[in-house]
Amino acid sequence: MSDSVTEVIPPADCSSQAPVRSLRSLPVFSDRVFRTVCYAAGGVTVAIMLAVGIFLTARGGQALATAGPSFLWTQQWEPVQGASDSFGIAAVLFGTVTIAVVALGFSFPLAVGTALLISEVLPEAIKRPMITIVDLMAAVPSVVFGLWGVQFLQANVIPVSQWISTYVGWVPIFAVTGDDGTRLTDASAFTSSALIAGMVVALMVLPTQTSIMREAFSQAPVGEREGALALGSTRWGMIRTVVLPFGRGGVIGGMMLGLGRALGETIAVYMIISPIFTINWQVLKTGTNSVSALIALRYGESNEFGLSALMAAGLALFLITLVINFSASSIVARSRSGAESNG
């Protein structure tokens, strides 16, 4: 038997070989124009936002320098140049947050339910008109919501507020008491409250929240939906294990975007509330305030220093809303890649 020698040929070094053709597309004039327009639009948007922040900082700098840190915890609002403790945003900022939280308490479950109804329950013939109706709610002027709240909602909510105060008044936020601690039952003690303003604002932020949540729910993978149903899951079981976990980011992002709008709502709140400059923990009781309503109320009658104080209050609201909206946008952007389900 003769010995045979087999020659082993080493594999070619692919890294040293040049690609057959370039994978980069040649620049086209239309692509250059499109890219330039997009960069310009983004740059203008960022520049406008920075310009607003710089303007508010420059105009409110005089008041901030006078008030100092006490601007954050002083409740009264009587801007006097040289008096550091005569004005602050504690009361109006507390009222702003209270109205926004009440609005979210009403709008969040409605938005989730409406988004699930549109994306998972309604047939295609009804789904499109329903989407249009919900989106058109965002086009209704805020003054219309304010008029509706003052003329219709308030009269119908007062009996409910009285019932809550009577039977759930042991919870401090639902109690309605006078300065001496006695419980108030007269209808005049329940008008122009944070509850009524929050309910009106809830209807105003509802379309934004519903649209974002519906978009997130509709992107749940079809394969996982069909797999859950094929394994014997009910429709609610499929929604609970597939749709809701996948759209969790959209739900959180929509809620936070709604919160950002609720914090800055002006005209409807201004028409409903009875402005006060003390912290009111009782959401059913007459009297509350917000930063935006304060600016609308005092802008026309303020002197130069008073305008500076209003600009400082606007700067605080601007920064808070900016942080909330950026956080919401980040969550919504990550929701597509971070989806998960409990199969």
C-alpha cells in the first residue's frame, strides 16, 4: 500500500479582498435636499425652544435675583422689588400639580380603555370613524371646554362632591372644612374646585393619550397575538399577556405627555377656578390656582417687576414641562424595541 500525501489548502483571507461593489448609494440631489430640509427643521425647532428658555431666564432674572430660593416655597403673590419673601410659586405650583394629577386620574383609565377598544375590539368599518372622532377632540378650542365646564359640568359635579365629602370626608383630601375646622355642606363651598378643573383638563388631554396608546397597542406582533389565541387564550387573556406588556412604554409615555399638557393648560382652568394664593389640600373645596392661570390673571395689570416675576413663574413651568415631555418621548421611542410579553 502506497502512502498518499494530501495537500491542505488554507482558506483564503477574505479580509484582504476588496468588495466586488460598493454598498453605498450615490448621492442624489433630491436626497440632499430632503436631508437639508430635515436638519433645518430640527435645528429651527431646537433653536426656538432654546430662545424661549433664554427669553424667560433673561426677563425673569430680576425677580429671581430678588426672591432667591424663597421663590420656591413662598405662597403669597405680591411682587415687591426688594422684598424677597413677598412672592413665590409654592401655592400656584401646588395647584398646578393638583389639577394635573386629578386630570390624569380621570383621563388615564379612559385613554387606556378607548385605545384598547379601537385597536382590539371594534371592527374595521367602525374603527376608522372612531379614530377620527377621538383625534378631532384635540381640535376643540380650550375656551369651549372651559364654557362647558362652567355652564354644565360644575352644576352636575357639585352634588357628587357633596356626597364624597359627606361619606368619604374622613380622607383629608376629600374633606371640605372652613377656617375653624367645621365641615361645610353648602353648594358654594364646592364650586370652582381643583376637581372640576381637573375633570375638564382630563377631557382635553384624553385625545393625546389615546392616540399614543392606540399606536403602541396596534404594533403588538401579529404572531404573538395569533399564538395566544391558538393556545386557547380568550381575547382578554391575549390583551393582558401580549398587547398590554408590548404597549407598556406607550402607556407610560402617553400618560406623561398628557401630564405635560395638563400642567400648562390655561384658558379652561382660568375660567373655572377661583384663584387663591394658599396651598389647598382639599380638592373638592372652592379655590385653587395654577401657574398658567396666574400669568393670564396678572399679566395685564403688572408693572415691570411684576412682569419679571411672572416670567420667572413661567420659566419654572417651562422647565418642568420640558423634563416631563423629554422623558415621555424617550419612553415612547424605546417602547418599540423594549416590548415583551408573558407568553
